[in-house]
Amino acid sequence: MSRIYEALQKAETERKLERREPEPQKPAYSAPVHTTTAVAVADEDHILHAPIVTEPYVEPSYARQPNDNSLDLSKVVTRPWALSPTQTPALLERGPAVEQFRSLRSRIFELRDINPLKTILVTSGLPQEGKSFVSTNLAMSLARHKNSKVLLIDGDMRRYTLHQILGCESHPGLADYLAGKATLVEAMQRPEPFEKMTPGAASIQQNLTFIAGGNGGDKAADLSGSPRFEELIRLASPHFDWIIVDSSPVVPVSDAVNLARSCDGVLLVARGGVTKFPVAQRAQSELKASNILGFVLNAVEEVPNVGGYYGYYNAKH
């Protein structure tokens, strides 16, 4: 019985040897292949071949950028500011307007709890809808909250107006930095101590840094698409809790679309009784590639339905 078993085993071994193909001899030299490589993944039943294209490794551009966090904010100049009380209600202690901006600030913090959010671009469909008013007061409201460090940038290099609201100089500004005519620190400014240091004014003096628009003129479109704006955000981001960018209207010109690529989110401003629905739709469509946080409805009158402090009118601005 054992001899029969041994004979069967021997016959099975011989059949396996007959089916085995001879191994090819390796060439003395094999030239390296740089185009494709075949990867075989085997299981019990199948062998899958997946060609993978291999190219020389190129270091990505962001990896070559220096980790430059050496922005020395102690060198930022202080200049006299003359804030317009009618244009800066966020500095008030009480009232309907300041409460509206506190509510907007709360919504912004809620959004930041969901996704990373630091750089916010504020724009509108057309001019005269209140985007500069909203961006300035939002920045001030954020600066008053928990001593947050805020950088306010006038990104409307065609019709820059934030310096008028703040009552300060407009040069050098963003256009000068993007054109390589000024450093980032040279484009920044902070307010000198105000004569009447109310709690709101004291917070602004300590926490708000401003970059004016400068004068982009006919080159504003090219400057808004400059990679130096992304560099500005990268350099400034470690030093500020919030960066608010006021930009040109999005329907007439493309500046806001260019700047929005470097921002975490976009706030659209519409003016009550003025902004047409198709304009709001067009503005939203122009920024479809960006993270639109929502609309801010500006200059709306509402009849109060609750008495006392919590029933108030929304002032027009």
C-alpha cells in the first residue's frame, strides 16, 4: 500500500515539473525605464496589471516658499485717525446698529466652528450697496471681541474709500505692495491714541491694523491677480485672528473674484430696497468657485415688535 502511495506522489511531482516553464535568463545590463511601470496585484483567482506613469519628481511651489513668519509688526507706523461716528456704529456701546454687527460677528464665529475661517472677503454686486461700511464695522466688532487682532484691507484699488471712513492716509497701500513699491510693513498702519479713549476706541487702537487701497488705477485688475496677494495673506495670517478684505463690486469688474481665491470665505452685501434680485443672483454666480458664507442685508428698516431695549430700528448707512 505504501509503495502505491509513493508511486502516485512521484508521478504527481513529475507532472508539476513538466508544467513549470524555464525561468528566463537575466540580461547582463538592463537600461532603466522612466516612462511606465507595471504593478501586479495578485489574489487567489486574478492578477491585475495597472500601468503607472512615472515622471521626474518636481518639488511643489509651496514647498519651496520659505517659512517666513518674521513679519515685525512693531515697525508698523502709527498715524492719526479721525473716525467718522456716523460710519462706525460698531464702536458704540449700545444701540440697534451695534447689536446688528454683534449678531453678524456671532454668525461668523458659528461658521468658524464648522470649518477653518480667518480671511473673509466682503463684496457686493454693484457699487453703493454698503460693502465698505459692512467690512469696516465687522472688523471693528471683531477687534472689540476678546482682544482679537484684526487686519482690515481695502482691496478696492479702483475706488478705495476705507481711509475716508477711518480718517487716515491712503498711501502707501495694497496697490503699492502688490506692485512691489512697498513692503508689507510699510503698507500697514495703526491709529495713534485717540483723544477720547472710549472702550471701543481703545480696542481699535490696540487691535486693529489697516492696509489702505493705494491707487491701482487701470492696473487694478492685474494687481488683484498678483501672487503677492496670496503671499500677503500667508505672511500676515500667523499674526492676526481675523483678516477682513473689502473688495470691488463683483459684477462690473473681476477684482473680487481674483482676491477671493486667497480667502477662506466671502460675504455678499445687498442693500434693502435697492439691490435687485437678478443682481444678487449674478454676484453669487460670479463667486461660485468661492466659499460664500451668506448675504448681509444692509440699510433695512424694521418696525420693532418688542418694547424696551430689545426693540430697535436698523439705522440706514
